Amino acid sequence: MGNILAERTVLRNPFLSAMIKAMRQSRLFTKTKKEAPADEISRNAELLIRGGYIHKEMAGVYSYLPLGFRVLKKIENIIRKEMNLVGGVEMKTAILQNKEIWETTNRWDDKEVDIWFKTKLKNGGEVGLSWSNEEDFANILKQYVSSYKDLPLYLYDFKDILRNETRSKSGILRGREFYWKALYSFARDEAEHHDFYEKMKVAYQNIFKRVGISHLTYLTFASGGAFSKYSHEFQTITSAGEDTIYVGEDKALAVNKEVMEDEVLISLGLEKNKLVEMRAIEVGNIFTLGTSKSEALNLSYTDKNGDKKPVFMGSYGIGLGRLMGTVVEVLSDDKGIVWPESIAPFAVHLLRLGEDKVVGQTAEDVYRKLSERGVEVMLDDRDNVSAGEKFADADLLGIPLRAVISERSIKDGGVELKKRTEDKGKIVSSEELLKMLKPSVIRPDAYF
Amino acid sequence: MGNILAERTVLRNPFLSAMIKAMRQSRLFTKTKKEAPADEISRNAELLIRGGYIHKEMAGVYSYLPLGFRVLKKIENIIRKEMNLVGGVEMKTAILQNKEIWETTNRWDDKEVDIWFKTKLKNGGEVGLSWSNEEDFANILKQYVSSYKDLPLYLYDFKDILRNETRSKSGILRGREFYWKALYSFARDEAEHHDFYEKMKVAYQNIFKRVGISHLTYLTFASGGAFSKYSHEFQTITSAGEDTIYVGEDKALAVNKEVMEDEVLISLGLEKNKLVEMRAIEVGNIFTLGTSKSEALNLSYTDKNGDKKPVFMGSYGIGLGRLMGTVVEVLSDDKGIVWPESIAPFAVHLLRLGEDKVVGQTAEDVYRKLSERGVEVMLDDRDNVSAGEKFADADLLGIPLRAVISERSIKDGGVELKKRTEDKGKIVSSEELLKMLKPSVIRPDAYF
């Protein structure tokens, strides 16, 4: 009776029906590889390519295959929620960039910005490819902002960013093309900016917490580049990182080597002899831009007293691919990737071992019921693949929970359940399994 | 009591709370414009820029502002669902394109493809910017497909496409940069391809139905370009279109002028004297690619008999901006845009008229309750804006349902409700309004 009802549900919901067809490893066109590609020296690229998460197009340029796409989308949704929570409004800006606007702020010349990709319009004129977005957002706002009543504003987008990097051997940690969230804040004055800047610190910390790397990630005092004396980076400890930072564990703070000066340490209350030198990767940065850009672009407003003032800007970036690559670098073990639940491509990896009929029916039944419940599950339904191979693939792919259905598990009372981080599994009944697992927060029909 | 409960709900749900703060016209940074920009001659760009939906970066390049972004996302979700339903699997391919791969199929040379944007890598070598995707998808599959068991496969992505067009005066109907869905099918043979091709016809028809233009859109017989003799376009009747088609109303079929030959008409059972010449825009196309690309790229599989065969390919594109622009072209009236419910940025435009305290409280209460119910509502809470201006803005923005709260509407019994397509509204009580409106299918917290 249960089965008949289940089948009816599926027929009534064509999306669920299509999903149940699709989320099978036999239908996943990517296959795992035993060998790492010879030209990849980074751990993240090695594991992600072996697992079929990404495909290398050329040095520093990767496509995201179905499994990798799911991880990227989950990271996107986590970031989106945090941006919306602080009052961010999403839009979608263009990749092709207008030369004139960047000339206004003196950032068009290759001598000033050495990572531009540029191209030519067929009917004359040069255009740039988006490598950052301050100019574009400020220029858009110019036509809408005139009064103090129009501010503050917090605008963001997710977009593909192109940077003409010479170094690109770190897999998806540093790409020539990468998927990036950038938020720009437009405040009336420094005090208003400061309030928002502090909120963004918390939002960023929430993001790193939700993707599972907060225990390794430090708010780091860094150089402010061309715009301000200092900025803040979020640095995650890993030997794959390109930066050197000095961690003050007791204060949960770090200092980037580039600003490791007595003056800085005193201002942060850090003692030099308590700091530990570490390699780290910058997974996010937040910048006070001040008024230099708004002055150059003439983005101003009239305050309550009728005085014209430049808008006070800030800039807040996160590379989604880099974040994904960092999670792989810091959480993987010698068997493969270990995804945190929040960004795993699936919540459960259901393995059917052997070709026994009862095993097959049980696996299909559990798979269907989990899917109906909204649990994101991938079924390894491949024939002629040994148990050993299926286990090795499950370890490589790194889905947080492995559920094995075999003749033995059925004899023992149901399904053998093991976390990716555990060595030994335990037997639970199918009914218990269904009760244990919560539906996905993100509707799986949105992007399976 | 109702109000207290409502406030508690908001406090418990920070996303809802942020949304209620955000979805106010006083907080929307874009403002409507009375005048069309002088350099825009197309109706879609005129209305979308005046409404603050899009921003022109340069000819043929537009950014999507918050309202336009919402419309684009809804179109994206409609397309995604239909693609998933036919078994499509989503991924994310790169913009930077490898010269060598395109040389293999003889599509790198500007003499063969005259819309390439190309750029140079800093450490030597030329790369292209993605204007289409057949080569890339086929090249990715090459490493995974070997047996007939690996096929068929249907892969797609949404991406920003760059084309070096000379003509670009049609607003978002023809861009140098545009957001595009492309699906590629990989079948074992022509028969298997044909089955899927027919499914895609239906999927495309569903999409045009869901975005509200199916009554003007014809399946159109067209040239197959370099790949096959014929292809199918979906053409929407509009004077803004660039194509000429001949419509056979009784067969719900059309023929593109480029293939308007006796042979074609006979094969379709169309009579020449019953056809009506129309201007139309191609809102989608589906192509049989056959085996020419897979042969050039060496994408093959071994069949049941052990014979090596080339994969049989198809290609299915939709430009999301073009679709959005087409809806504006064909459904707008002399007062502004008329969005279908399915892709409107909001379901309800709630207008608060005047600064009366009771009116203000009632509007806030209704706004809050609708938001809590999951109805996508934008509140025009602007002070010092006349009723006439608010009405004109509502007409320009084109949200399907207008709900007015004023001293008069309250005296008359509640809220004055009017569809965008109606001339006269009617009074309903707040309670009736809440009952009438259904929660949004798409979770508003995902991208407000």
C-alpha cells in the first residue's frame, strides 16, 4: 500500500518524478577518476577533477560540472541570505565595461591595473571585461542618488569576474575567471559607513561558519591598498594559501605580514611574542573605500543643510569558487573530499551493493521515499561496480552521510549508516532513516 | 492582538523582517523617469529604463537593476523547471574559450564566425569569449562518454554570452552581452534525438505559455544554418521583430521567409494563399546538429555491437533578456509595462495615498500580513508624492495587481483593488484581500 501511494505521489508531481529519474549515479555523466591529472599540482583541483566536480578549460579557467554546480549554488544561497539580512539588494551588472568610466577613476590604464582583459568592438572602440565593480555601481547610482534621503544603499551582485593573472596553478583558489559576490555600500558619512562595516564583519563570519571553516578562519588586519590605510581580510589557515599571517589566538585576530608593524599591533592590543606565523588564504575581504571614487565619479548628495557631499563607499567581496576550493583544501582527508552538510551536493549518498533483487527493491524504495520527503539523496545504482569501488567513490565524493543497502545490511535489520568523518557505521531500519533525515532547506527541484 | 502576533512573527524570522524593511518604494534606489532616454529608439528599452528595470552601459549592454533582476530570475526559474522536466542537468561552463577546441570545428576564424570577442592572455596566447557553447560541452563530454550506456545526455547552463554585434539598437532584444540558456542533447542516433527534440518543442511551448506570450508565438520552420537543412524557431509577432515570417493560423505554424519555398510548404501541409506575412522576433530556437561536431571533436561511443559511432547532437537556446524584452514589446500599453503574473517583479503593488495616520497604519498592516503570507508585495510608502504620480508609476511599472489604501478606500470598506489590465477597480476588505492572494511559488527570501 505504501508503495502504491508513493507511486501516485510521484505521478502527481512531475518534478519529483524527473528528479527521481535523474539523481542516480548511473545517470551522472561524470565519472570518478583514480588518477589526478598530471598538470594539476593543487589538492583542491586534484580532488575536484577526480570527483567530476569541475573541468579544466585552461590554466585558471574551470567549468562546474553538475556536482560542482550544486555546491556552488549552495554557497551562493548562503551568501545571498546573509547579504539580504544586512539590507543588501541584488542586481546583475554587465561584464563588458565602459572605458570612459574607468578612465575617470584612473583605473583603465594597464599600468594602473595590470589584470585587465580588454577586447575590441567591431565598429570601433575598446571595452574592458569586468575584473571589479566599484566604478560600475557608483556610475549607476549617480543618476538616482541626489538627496540624503536616498542613502544609505547596499547593492550587490554575483557575477563572473575575469582577471588576466599570470599565476594560476592553485586550481579554483585563484582563477583567471571566477564567480564572485561583490557588495558595495553607499553611506552618508564615515559613521554610517562604520556601522554597516561592522555588520558586514558579522555577516562574513556567519558565511564562513555556515560553510564549515570558521574554526580555521581569522579576521585579519591588512593593507587597504590604494583606498585606505587598512582593510580587513578573512584568512583561512592552510598550507595551500598564498599569504602569511600572524595569528593572535587569544584575541581571535590576525595580522597580515604586509602590515605587521608595531603601530598596528599596539592598536589591536596584540603582543608580538604571542603571535604565530601561518600560511593562509584570503577567503573574503572588506574595504573602506571612502570618498575617492565618488569624488572622481561625481557621486554626491545634498545633506539636510543643503550642502553637497560625496558619498562614502565600502566594498565587500567573496569568491565563491575560492571558498569552495578552500573547503576542499582544509576539510579533505587522504580518501577524498569531506563536505559540510550545508554545501554538500547531496545530504545522503545511498549505495546499493550487489545485484540482488530484494536489495534493489529496498534501495529504490528508500531512495524514492527520501526524495519525496525532500531529502537530497544520490543513489549509487550502478551495476557491475564492486562494493570496494563504490565505497572508494563515496569517500572521494565526500557526501556527509553514506547509507548502504546490501544483503548483509538487510539481514542485520536495514541500512548501514556512516558519516563521512566516521570509521564505522551502524545499522538503522529504513523507517528510522526516514525519520532521522530532515528535508533540504533549498528546494531540490530548483536546480537538480 | 493581531498586530502584536504579527510583530512577534517578524522578530522570529529575520529574513521576513529584512524583507519587510526592503520591499518599500521609499527604499528602492531606482526611480521612475518621465522621459525616455534620447538614444533609445526601442519600446522595450524605453519602458524598462523609465521604470528603473535596466541601466544602459553602452549600446547593446545593459545591467539589470533590482526590479529587472527579479523579472530575469523568474524567467530563469521557469526555464530551469522545464529543462529539468525533460531530463536536463544543469552545470556552469566558462566564459573564456580555448582557441584550440574551436579551431577543431573550424569556428575560430573571424571569417567563419564574425561575432567573436577575443582577448589576449598576459603570458601569451589568444582566448575567445563565449558566444555559443556546442564545442565546449562536446569537449567536456569527450572524457566521460565511451559506451552506449553513457547516452543519451541532456546538459544545460545559464550564462552571459558575448557577441560582437554591429546592430544593437533594439534594447534588450539584441545585445552584445546577454543572459542565455543553452541545452545540448547527446543521443545515440537520429531516432533517439528526434524523440527528445519533440519533447523540447513542448518544453519551449510551455515556457512561452508560462511567460504569457503563447498567443502570439508560433513554431516556425526555419533554416538549419550550417548544421542541417532546417531548424525550428519560436517566433513572437511584433513590429519590433527583425524577422519576416508567414503564419498559417489554422495549423498554428509559421515559415521563416528564408525557407519560404514550395517544397517546404508542401511538407508542412501549408497553403501559400492562406499564409499571412508578419514581423516577428525569434524568442527561441531548436537545432538538429547531427554528427558534424562530434565527428570533428571526436566525440563517439561504442554501440551494443562494439561499433564506434559519432554522438548525435542537438542544440536548444533561449535568450532571457530577449524574452523579457519581447514581453514588454507585446504586452505593454500606452501607460507602461503589463507584466504577466508569472514573471512580474511583485504580485501586488500596494499604494498608500496621503499621509493620514490611519491610512498609514492600515497600509503597514496589510503590507506586513501579505509579506508574512508569502505574497510578493511592494509598498509605495513614499511621502510627498501625489496620488496621480503614484498611479502613473504603478502603470509604468506594470505590476499585475494594484491595491490602493486611502482615506476614501477605508471609508468605502477597505482596499481598492484593480488589475493592471482593468480600467476600474473594486473595493474589498483587508481580510478578503488576504484570502484572495496566494503565496508566491518562489520563496521571496531567495532573492529580494
